[in-house]
Amino acid sequence: MAFPSVTNLTGSNPGPNSSVVPDTVQLPVGNVIKSGVFSLSWGPKQIATSTAAEQTYTATGIGLLTTDFVWVAYQGTSNTGWSIGNARVSANDTLSVTFVNPGIAAVSPTTASFTVLVVRVQPNWTKPASGNQFDW
């Protein structure tokens, strides 16, 4: 049986007539099973002076799981005096975002749109016992 034309991680292509399997096949499998980008709107609470504070938001309709990785980006026009330090899923359908205010005065962000990137890890994936983790 001939294998389909694939490219492995080293960049070589054994071609469609190869009788051997390449060392690592790049197919749509691995440790990421789903990803998606979503837009949410909320108004962060006031952020105290010289602090990093976590605020939680209900994100129903996305289906967030505590094992998901999330990244949050502010889409407003002005975020003077504050930034996003971290984001995580603290409970199913609950997004927790850490806002940072390094300044000398409290800031009150306005309600704005936030873009959320969600990456879901394949539930049965485990890293290999040896070698590179990219070599599944």
C-alpha cells in the first residue's frame, strides 16, 4: 500500500509512492482538538492603584471548560493606565481575567469588546516518554 503524500517535521516529503512511513506525519492530529475566536463585551470594574486584580465574567454560549487555554485582547480605543496580565477559565463558562494597574491612581476601564482565543487540548493526549514533544 502506498502512503499519501505528506511532509514531516524535518521538511522532507517522501512522496506519494513511498513504501515507508515518514518519521512524523503532519496530519490534523495532536494535542489541540479545537480552537476558536470569540468576541465578548463587558465593563471591567475599577482597578486599584499599583495592583493586579482578577475579575470574573460569565461567558455562556461558548462552552468554556477549565482545561481550555484562553488569551484575551482588549478591542477598545483607550486602555490608558491598565493592561491584561492573565486570563484563565476558573469554572465552566466562567472567564477570569487579571487586570494590571501599575500607576499611581485607580483606573476605571469603560465597557468594551474583548476578543477571546480559546484552545482546547485533546483530552487523551499525553506527552511522549522521551524525545521532543512535537514528535507525536
